[in-house]
Amino acid sequence: MVASAGSRPDGDRAFFPGGSVLRVPGSRHQVRDMSAMTRGIALVGAVGSIVLASCGGSSSGSGGGTESTTASIFGTVSGATAAGVPVVLSGAATASTVTDASGAYAFLGLANGTYTVTPALGGFTVSPASLSVTLTGTNVSGQDFTTSEANVPGPGCSADSWCWTNPRPQGNSLSGVWGSSATDVWAVGALGTILHWNGGAWSGTASGTAIPLNGVWGSSATDVWAVGQNGTILHWNGGTWSSAASGTTASLNAVWGSSATDVWAVGQSGTVLHWNGSTWSSATTGESAFYATLSGVWGSSATDVWAVGDFGTLLHWNGTAWSSTSTVSLSGISGTSSTDAWAVGPAGAIQHWNGSAWSSAASGTTSALFSVWGSVATDVWAVGEGGAILHWDGSAWSAAAPPSESTLSAVWGSSGSDVWAVGEGGAILHWDGGAWSSSKAGSASTLSAVFGSSTTAVWAAGASGGILQWNGETWSSAASGALNDWIASIWGSSATDAWAVGYAGGSGAILHWDGSAWSSEAIGQTSPLSAVWGSSARNVWAVGQSGTILNWNGSAWSSVSSGVTVPLLGVWGSSATDVWAVGQGGTILHWNGGGWASVASSATVWLRGIWGSSATDVWAVGYGGTIVHWNGSAWSIAASGTGASLHDVWGSSATDVWAVGQNGTILHWNGSAWSGAASGTTAPLYGIWGSSTTDVWAVGDAGTILHFSP
């Protein structure tokens, strides 16, 4: 397809695909391109004074010939998918179009300058990812891209095979929920998460994208739409989710329809899209909505549709055109009929439509409300910030006791006794007609340490002294004894000999596992401990705050001078006479069997984790994506490719090393370079350990436990 550009004397530009009309911001003029235009013709000039000029040619006037100031860009998309691919233009000007049936696209009538062309396609790998094009009055063709199938993650797994094992079914935040019946419910959210309820359990479903999804709606069990950031639209046909061309890169926040051939999606910058059963197209809503982000859409029929957003934006579709009215900022809308609609928003705002006017209703809360749904006019639910749940009984709104303090983003039900609410951290709540309960299983406590003696005996521990145990199939809680504040690290020599260190009551604490139970060790008053490692059951090291270093000789713990007073956060060694400790300000200490000594490095930030494959191959990681490497004679900085702070490192060999950190960061070393891996979460990750190259665990915030088993 073709996208064209017009410009005004004041510099504003209007871009429009063939046959469409867009309003220029700040202007009352509308611009319509010419249906007779071909690829060799460009539209240039001011709004209200449109001139046709041959692309790449020259124009002449009374002063003679001059070099053309406009040109066009042509290209194709081929490979696994070609038709209907969104293509975005940025740089000297912005525009978007979609490829035609043959995969061809064009941007016409562009002013001279440098542009970037980028296909916006979820679920596929595009090569190259983008192209830079400089126009100097001459058309540029051959701007071609090739698509291939992306590595589609399995249910509950990232594209790089990191899979959720706790919490269950997963821990990514959820933003939308909808179902066709009590046994067919969908929830969507962060990183392309899609969950399905079959009446008995929630399970993950492959979406083919890692782009956040914000809303979901369908006309039946075999016709479901999900929308999200960057103009992402996915469709479920009863068997698989697939990507659909939206024609926009604006984030889409909500979707609703009256039938399979009448669906609306709304989002950023006043974007309103319509599905007619065959294609998605942009709808004109008027200039008043141009700068608003639309967050909710709902209707009682094809001729009665409402859209709400910030800046008090409230739009209505009467079957022919959208009209605008002003109200308070709103986030969600739903109703039971054309004379009974509810809209909710920031600071507990609730508005009601009675068929003739909108009016404010007292909510009794100042919490932000994000979503509303009702089964009948006397049974309506609203959810929002901090786990807020409100109920309307036909006369007043009242607060319900929430089973969770997690912010809730969406609510939907199949009946008055079957209502779902979803939200932050993968929260899934259910109303059975009598009470709300959580459908999210597993621990929600932050985990900072993971270690195991085999594939069927793994420990994870962290906040409140909580310890979880993996038996090869499930995680279960284990009593940890007196260490009730924080467990920072675990290490063991066998299945019947493991140590956990941390702090309790502000003082360092150590627990020991003898194969049947955890018990507290007497170590006296000491600083909080951060890490533990040993070369054998009779030689174990623990490090912590204020330069604390303790050693276990097989019968008792004793203090060993470190020579420093800064916090030490990690410890590891290749043998009893080759042990390393790292900490604040790039501190690196080495034990040679006789004493601890400082070793110079180029690192100046906090180093939090250390591991090596041998005495001449040791890695330490820390803040700001810092990675340093020891080659047997010196420490050197290694390129990590990330600015995210790294908290731990572990490997199975010199060519298979993992590092984890903030924002769900996972890095992998293949023996020559570090590269990022898709974790499937944005939760901070604090610990990593594995038994082999195909059995690796990562733990982190809010009970996150990921398993790598490709």
C-alpha cells in the first residue's frame, strides 16, 4: 500500500494512507489523498493548496528548473509473511502503512531528509530490523525486508525456554480478562502473556509475542481478540493465536465488539480502530480526542458504543459517527444496557449513564479504579489500585474485602456468581457468589537464593526466612527454624549437608540442613551475612556486612579477618586454597589458604555475585551491568551489553555461564560473548543455580522461580 505526506506552511505534516482522511493537529482542515495516485506520483504542498508533482523529477516556474524537494521510498516484505505487514516511517517525518497482497509498500511525497523504515510485526523475526534512507530529491527503491517465524515460546515459557514454576500459573501482571462462558475465560498481560481457564485450571497459551497485551474480548469461543502496545492485535480462531495487521504503532488499551464483524479497539493518541470482519481500519473521532489516551471501550449495540480516556475524554458512536463530550478522566467502562452504563477512573471516580445524561456516583474510595463490569443493573463490580474491589447493589457502592493487596486491572464475569478480577504480579481473583478468593498458587515472598544437590532436590529461599523445596515436580514450603528475617544464600556439599545464611533480628544467622530438618547454628553476635560457599563439608565460608568472614571447619564457625570493613556480598572458590569474595566499591578479596588479601580490579561498583569454572576462569557481576573476569593473572572488564544491575552468576562450564539481575535480565556466556536471553518476566532476579546445561533455576521478586529446561 501507499502512504503519502502533505505539509502546511507552518511546518505541520499530515500523513494518510490511500483514500483515508486524517485531521491535522491544530488545523480544521482535512486532507484526502487522490485515489488515482500511483507510485510515480507524490502529493506535496500546503494543506488547502495541494500540488501534484512527479516523484524524483523536477518542477519549473518562471525562474526555470529547480531540483525536486520531494521523493519517495519503495520496498517489499517477503518471507514467512508478506501481506498486511505494518511498516512505520520515522525520522524527518512520521507515517505508517501496510504492505499490499504482494508485500509491497511505499511512502510517497516525502521531503528531503533522513528516514528510518521499520516493519512492526509481532511473532516474526524481521531482517534487517530497520533501514535508514536518505532522500535528496530522487526516489529510493529496494528497501526490502525478509520475515521468518520467531521462536514461539511454549505455554508459560519465554522465547528462550525460561518457564514459570512459581507462582502458578505465572507471575507477570495481567491487564485484561474476558470469556465466552464459565469454562472459557482468557486473561492477557505483560510480555505477551495469555492465560486460559477451562473451568478447572488456568494454563499458559503461546501468544507468539513478548509485547505487553492490555485488553481482550471476543464474540465467541473461536473468535477472540487481544490488543496491546505498538499497535499489536492478536486473534484466536479456536486453535491458535495469530498476529493481525492493525495499521498503527500506537498502543492499544481496550477492545470490544457487538459481533464478529463489528469490533472496536482504542488506545494512545485518541486511536480508534474498527474491524468489519475482514480488515482493521482507522476511524475519525474528531480533534478533541487526538491528544487523549483512550483506555476503555464498551457498547450496548452496534449503534451505541462508548470510549473513555484521560483529559475527560468521552466519545460516543451512534452507528454513523463519533461525537465527543467532556467529563472527568476515566479508565474503564461497561454496562448492562443502553440506559445503564458505568465508567470508572482515578481517585475513585465513578460516572453513571442513565440513557440521557452522565452523573457522578459516590464510590467511597480515593483509590484509582481501572475496570468495571456488571451482570445486571443491581450487580456491578469495580476494581482498582491496592486490590480495591467495589460492589453496586442497585442503590449504593460498597467496598468488598479483597483477598489480596495487588492492584487489579480488569474485571469480567459470566454470571453474578462467576466473576474474575486480574492484576499486578499475575493476581487472579474469583467471586463465587459468596466470597472472593485467590486462584494464584505458590509463594509470593521474594526469593534471593537457589541451590540444589540434584535435579530433584533444589532449595529456594529469601524473605521472612522462607524456604521452598523442589522434589522434581512441585515446590513446597519447608520449615526454616529461627531465621525469620532473611535468607540471602544457600550452599551444600550433599543432600544431607546444606547451609543457609542471612540475618534475624539485625544479626547474622546460619541454618544447617542435615537431610531431614533445618536447625539454627550458634554463631554469636555478628553482622548480617550475604553469601555462603564451601570446598567440602569441612571447609565452608560465609561473608557479610562490615567485611565479615566466617569459616566452618567441620565442627564450629569462627571469624577470620578480611582486612576490610565494607559489605561483602558474594563468595566462591575453585578449591580450599583458592577462594574469592566480592563486595562494595568493586572490592575483590582472595584466600590462598593462609590469609585474605585484596586484589586490584577495574570495577568500582558493588559486586554482588561470583562464580568460576576453574582457578583461571572466574566471573563476578554487579551494578550497572558490570561484569569482570579473572583469567588466572588479572581481572578485566567484560562487555555485558546491558545497564541493568546484575545480582548473581553461575555456570555449568567455561562455555555455559548465566547471569541474572534487574528487570528480569538474564545474560548468557557461550565462551566468546555475553548475550541477552528472554526471561519472560520483568521481575528482578536475585539468584541462579543449575545442575547441568539443561537444568537451570533463577529466582527473584514476588516468589518468581523460573526453570530453564530446553
